[in-house]
Amino acid sequence: MAKATYLLRKAGELVKEKSYTDAVEVYLQATETDPSDSRAWFGLGVCLYKVNNLDVAHIALERAQKMGYPRAAEALARVEAAEKRRAAEGKGAKGTTAPSEARRLAARRPAGDEGPPPRLLVRADAQKLDAGRFVRVMLVENLESDRRAIIQAVEGTLKHTEVSAVEYGVSTSQTMSGTVHYDAAVLDWDTAPDAARGLIQILKIKRPSLLVICLTERWDPESAAEILEAGADYHLVKGPHFALALPLILVQWARRDKAVAGEQEARDKQGLGEGWAESLDALGDALMLVAADFTVLQANQTAMKQLRRGEDEFIGRSYSLILYGQEEPPDSCPLLQALERGEVAAGTLHHAELDKTLRIQAWPVLTYAGKVGSAVALLHEETAEEQADESLKTREWLYRSLAEKANAGVAMVNSDGKLEYVNQGLCAMLDQTEQELVGQRIEALVPPQVQESLRECLAEAVRKGEAGARMTLNGSGGSVFPAEVRMASFATSEGTCLVVTLIGVSELEQAEQQLWSEAHRFATVLDEGVDKLECGVVVLDSEGCIGWLNSVAAAILQSTKEEAVGYDYMELVRQKLTSQVQEAGDFLAALHDARARREPLEDYLLHPANANEEVLTYWSTPIEGGGGSVDRIEHIYRTAEPAAVELTMPAGQEGLARIAAAVTEMLFTADADGKITWVNRSAPDIAGHSAKKLHGMALEGLADKDSSNRVRQLVRRALDRGGQAQKGEVLMVRSNGQRYWGELTLVSVREEGDSEAKVVQGALRDVTEHKMNEAIRDIVTGQRLV
């Protein structure tokens, strides 16, 4: 059901806002709309618990539990625990006397000098008082004698009256279910004050005009205040013959209620009677009356024509379907706001069928009980002028919001040089209020000696469209302070106006200081991180001087970081590096040529002059967009070339064994299934497994589990493509779990003595350091994001 769903959503929003009292009313409406919805009963019980109406919460949650709501039992247990705590602590509403004392007082009430006994209240119908309407009375009275006296007094005195004596639990359940509707309630407060208070809350939500009379044995100021706060209309003490007062109270209330209802009905008939069609159909705008359940009660001919619907397609249908094409209206709908909040609302909607924008104004219509019973809506097609005006208002609101939220001072200066608008930022900066600043000439913001400079800046802004300068502004107490002033002009119908932005220099300096502090912190972290790399990194500026280098680069260049920074890099390389490598002249020429052409120099091998030193690999990369401080990145790292071995084929296998023992890579032979049949001495060091374990192990067993398929593919391709070598870099894993990058080279050969059978021979080389250096180089040169 659309309305029930809407009510549950609305109640949920109220719960989020912790408006539990309002949520109780909405949940009650939901239970009336769909009494079988366990969500509504559960939500009602929880909200009643939140407002400390434990007795009624207990009933609502019991009903939700019977309907099978999953969390109802847990919530019910919480309510029962709260009831026990309330009883143990003596909290809750107070009665004027205990039930046992009430029975004793009631037994004594007819005795003594309390006046003559009441007359027999059985009258003929002609002698009974006429309340002007049928009155149904709920009576909750625990004492049998008082209950009989009340029923006899009311039914014996009034015409068309019915008194139903019920208990608190039954009356509350009937009220929430809506199975029985009462016009008045007479409640014994002393019997169960908390239950009475909870019942009154539900009765007044259901029907605000319902008459509630509370009875007590004695007068007690505290109890009297609680009764009135609970929402009762009368507080009656059970004195002698107290029941005789009830018919008079009921008659007075019934006649007043009937008169109010009659006046409202007359007004409704006057507004919505026969004159509706004659007067409202003459309107050029569409008009409709919508009930609280979203159904259209009335609509004029203009509405039907404008929305292209006949009366049978309009009256009695949901206005949400007519206007929005959906079961529930959006939250922005003015009609919904009028029905929900009781406020006048306005807005626009785009009607999909008509492909037009409609403007809606909605007014709530209140019942005689003060509740929203319906709403009136006025609709017309939005004109181009209205659209432009709405767009202008939206832009104005946006710009004003941006200006108000700006940290800088913002002002608007009219063509006369006076301030028309200032934001709160400028008020705080100048220590003046908006009222004090608006209307002043802009020259008043600066000292006299600066006013001429300000006027020149204003003239430049009008001439060029924008201008700016650093000026001194007047502060509080006669003080002055420097500020950056920026101006931009725009034309209006009244002349050229200026938007002026002012930022205190101290704020600028503070922001710059924070920026530099953050940059310094980041540079320190980067410096520490790059210093730990095993490769040398040098940053050169546009003049070819060293702007920064790490410790490895400083060591290779035989210098320190402090000494190297600012030094001409080519000169330092010529002095320090060329003495360490062979063919230094060729290297310097290649490096100079790469710098002159702004081209990279990649993988340039520098062989050491000392045979015991490692080979150096050199990279030089130009940087685009780095500014003058970062022009090139020089990258130097040590690398181990594969050991050079004279592979002159000996006459026998012993020679092959000696060659295999001389290399540092893992050499191996494997069968057609990829199982290792032979390895050299270096294999355990590379693979991380003993030679014994390697024998019979599948090659894919050396790889990481995510890379094993890659090894199988290499073996398959090597076998399929004869003597063509297959090479690939694969993530491998050693027996201790250490992962490393391995370069795997495979080639298939015919097994000796068998022209058909093939075996695989290959080599495995650890290239982890090489992969890391490549990655570092890419990061430093900006080719890869960290």
C-alpha cells in the first residue's frame, strides 16, 4: 500500500531525528492504514518505549511479536525489564491513594454526614437530557460500586448514550486497532496511573477532540499536575455523589463539539458545494483538492484540461500518479509538504506526459480538530520569465553561499565606489559589522596615505577587467595590517561594479609556511627512502648542476652529498667517474650528446678499470615539465654480467661438466614431462633446494603458484618449436618461502640414441636486482606511479 509505505518511511526519518513523539503519531496512522503490517506495530512499540509509555509499548510489541516480526521479542523483553525497574524504583506516574485504600474510602463514601442519598436516576426518555448527538463513552473503573454509579448516572440521565466498561489493556488495544471509536473516556487514575497516561496519549493522537475525564480519590497537587500534563480535559475527585457531575460535563462537551463540527461543515459546504463548479471552473489556473491519503477529492475543469484527463481519471485517483507517474510523491513535492507539515509550500515539477514544467502552490486545510485533513493545490505552466527568474535566484543563492563560506574577505563595490555587500570573512578581518561596512566608500578601508594607490588599482580594474596589489588595511583599534587585494569588474544596468577579494598577508604567509613545511617533510621522507636504495640517483637542474643525490650516487662519484650538491655534474663525472671505468672518453661523449639532444641514454655499460670491480649500468633521462630545478635524472646501478665462459666443445662429457661447474646460473636437463633429471653445482644456490630434492622435481615446482602455468607454457613451446630457445621472466620461490625473479631459458634437443624422444635443457638466472633497478628507475623518472 502506497500510503502505508510512505508513512513508514516518514516515521523512520523522524526516528533518525529522535523525534519519537511525532513518530508515534505517524506509526499509529500506519497501523490504521494497514493493521497487518508488523513493521508499523514494532516501530510504534519502540517509539512508545523511547517516550517512556511502557504500558502501551508492551501492547504494541506483543502484537508485532504475534505477527512474526523478528526483533519484537528482544524489544518486548527490554520493555518488561524497564517496567520491573520502574516498579522497583517507585518511578512513574503517582496515584492519590493505593488501590486498597481506595476500596476502603469507597465503602465509607455513602455513610456519614455527606448529604442525602442520590435520587433514583432511572428517567423516562422524555425527561433525559439531549446531548444533540450519540455519545459513546469508554469507562475504565476498577471499583465495582463506582462503576455501577457512573453507568447509572450517565445512561440514566442522557439520551442516545452508551457506556462501555473495559480494562486498561483492552481499551488501549481497541483504541490502537481502531475497532471501537469513542467520543469520551472516563478513567480511574488511581488504579493504574502509568496505564492511564499511556492510554490518554494514544486517545489524543487518534482524536484530539476526544473528551478525557480522570477520576481520583483525593486531591493531590502532584497528581493533578501529572493528569493535566498527560492530556486530560477534566480532573474529578470522587466526592459524594461525584457520578452526577459526569452527565453535565458530557452534555456541555457534546454540544460544543457538535457546534464546532457544524460550523466547519458549513464552511466546507460553502467552499466545496454547488458553487465549486461555477466559481472555480472559471479560474484560468488548475485547482485541485487532495485528501490526506493522496486521493483527489475535487478538481476544476482547467486542471482536467491541462493534465488531459477526464473526471473519472481524476477524481478518486492518487495525485502522485497523476502528476509524477509514481505511487509515492517525492520529498520535494509541495502538496506532500502541505499535508505532512501543515505549511504553505511552492515548487516545480516536470510532467513527463506533457513534457512541461508546472509550478505548484499548496495550502493545508485543517479540520475542526486542528489536524491537516486535506490540501489545496494551484498549478500552472511555468513561463519563460519565471524560469529565468528562478535560474537567477538559484545563481544568486549559489554565489552568495560561496562568498559567505569563503575564508577571504569578499566585497562588492558599486559604480559610486561604495560597498554594497560584504561577507563575514571581511567583517571579521576588519572587526566591523555588516551594517557598519555597507554604504561606506571603499577608500575608508585603507589609511589616507594608501587611498591614492587604491584608486589607481580601481581604475585599472575598470579599464582592464582585473587588477591587484598589496596594500595596508585599517584594522581594529587604529591598527593596520598588510593584505593582498584582488579586483574584478563586471557590467550591470547601473554601471560597472567591482568584486574585491582581500586576504591578509599573514594568512598567506602562514599558508605558504604550512605548504613549505609539508614539502620539506615529504622531501625528508623521500630522501631517507631513496638513500636506502642500492642504486645511485642524481637530480640535475637546467644548468647541469646537481640539485640532489642519494648516498649511493655520492659514493660512486667519490664525494659526499653535501660537497656534490651545486657542483657541475659533467665536471664531477670527468674528475671522479672516468678514472674508474674503461673507455671513459666514449662514455663522456655519449652522455654529452644525449644531454645536447635532450634524449635519454639507456643501459650504457661501464666496465670497471679494475677487473675485481662490478660493472655499472648507466641511465640518463630528461624530465619534461619539472621546471628549472629538475631537468634530468641520472641513474647508476651495479650489475653482475653473466660469467664469460669459453664454450669450446670438448671431446667428451667431462668437458661439459667442467663448463657447467664454472657458471653461476642454474643449468639443468629435464624430460618431456618437465621433470628435472640433472642440475649443475650452482643449482642449489639459485633454486634454494638441495640437488637431491631437485632431481625428479617438476620445473613448475620451482615457481610461485601463480606463475606455475607460465613455466608449463615455456616447456610446451620449447618442445613444440625444436631447437628454438624460449625465454621468460618468472616469479620463483625457494624452499624457505623467499620469492625472486628468475630468467628461464629453455631449448629442446633430441635424446641421444633416440631420434624421436626430446629432452629440455635450460638455464635459470636470478634477475631480481635487475628488475628492482628497472622499477626504481621508472619511478624516479616518472614513468610509473608509486
